[in-house]
Amino acid sequence: MKKIICVSLILSSIMLLLPLSLVGKSENSEKILPVTALLGNDAPDKEYGTSFKVCDTATGEVTQIKTEDYIFGVVAAEMPASYEKEALKAQAVAAYTFAAVRKAENSGKSYDITNDHTVDQSYITESEAEKRWGDKAEEYKAKIKNAVKETSGYIVTYKGKPITAVYHAVSGGITEDSKNVWGISAEYLKPVTSEGDKLSSEYKSEASFTADELKTKFKDEAELSGSEKDYFGKAERTKSGTVTSITVCGKEFTGARVRTLLGLRSANFEVKYTDNKFVFTVYGYGHCVGLSQNGANYMAKQGSDFKEILTWYYSGCKVEK
């Protein structure tokens, strides 16, 4: 029964919230923001329990996991264990905060949160983490467990309420406003500079396509015809760089939609037609809203602690126990 309920509820929530999503898997979370959380829901002012009921979307099974084990599994899945300790601590607090909000929202359901990174956040078991880390397993396991232990009970709040603590891999140098990505404004998810991201090897990527490849990608969206060099019009973009609209053979698309169709790393991109190919130069990795994981690591290297990191990326927030 739990399996059936879990799967049906997940499918229903995905269908309802899909317009808000940034589809396209990365190794970091691509969140679908819950409207109620951003608008100030009634998440209870109380302890969030000693465990989380996690639904595995692949099997539909719900497993009750101790809080510290769950947060360990999220940090292990979502952030490179090689990152600085204070960055890992910031990730642990963000993961716990996000899970606390989801638990409040899913009150009464068979699960508190899923392991689907497009809806919630990824999670792996300790044994899965050890396999991933290989010879570094013992070192990394101790490192993350310490980060989780030292931040136990800490949560990010805005005006006394826990926030939807979204995060991404690398920004384009400035994080993005949630309104520009999901159409929902949150005072704590506003653009901030993240200069360290420009130093990351993940900051810039390229993807190229022939005209025939593009026609296949867009076959259900638009008919590509005419001069190939004129396929793409001028892009409109936010101050953070996210493409809000761009014409493709006269039809208007959002940058998020183009990103999805082409599998780009972010919606912050430029396109040029050269040597009979369309070359996309992409900046950042992820939706670019909230905490930049690479930026957190850079700040930690500069001496910032986890509270300073979190309050930098989540505007006007506090880190409280």
C-alpha cells in the first residue's frame, strides 16, 4: 500500500508543479519550488523530529531514516566530499532546512520527502557513498559526518520561518532571482555576487549542434527553416544572465525551454553559428538560484564559516538552532 500511495502522490505533485521545474538532470538539485513555502506557509514552529520518511521514487518504497543519517546521505549525494568543511556544513544546514519545509508540507502523507532531485533532493546510503568514494571513503565519510554533527539542529530562517533552501552547482557569477526562474518571488532568493564561480572549471561549457540535430531537438516545438545563420534571434536576459526569451525561426522560447530541449547546463547561454554548426556557450551549472555550492566552497577557502556562507546566499536570513 505504501508503494502505491507514494508513487501516485509523487506523480500527481510532479504533474501539478511541472511548469515550475527546470527539467534537465545535473549532479546537483534542480528544484521545483513549492508555492506555499515561498509565500510564507504555516510550517510549524517546533522540532522537526528525529527522522525523515524518505520515498524512493524508483521503487515507491518509504524508509524511515534517522535525521543525521539522512542529512549525511544528502550531503554525500549533492556536494563533492572534497569541498571545504565549512562548505559541507553549509550544505548540511541547507539540506536540513529544505527537508524540514518539505516535511511540514507533506504532513499527513505516507512520506516526508522523496529522493528525486527534480522535486526534492538526492539521497544515497552510506554504503553507496563508500563505493562512490573508493580509497577516500573513510576520510570523506568522517569529514561529512563531522560536518553534519557540528551543524545538528541549525536551520535557515526568514522572518522566523524556515526557508525553501534551494541550491545549485555553479552560478554565472551572479545568482538568479527565483522570480526569473520559477515565476515566484521570494525575498531571500535574490541575486548576489558569487565571484568564486568564475574560477570554477564548471563555470563555462560548450555544446554544438548541426542544423539537422537542432531540427530533431525542436521537431515538436517549431519548424526550423530558412537561412541557418538566422535561426536564432537576439536573446533577452536578466541581469544575472539567464535568458528569459529568444526567438527560434520567429517563434519565442524561454531560455529554460531551450535549455531543456538541448540539454544545456543552464539557461545562461550565448549561441553563434560558425563552421556550419550552432555553438552554445553556457555559463553556470543548474538553475542558479540560492546557494552556489562552488561559491560556498570558495568562500570557505577565503575563511568564511557556514553561517556567513548561508546568510550571503539567502538574503536577509538567519541561521538559528
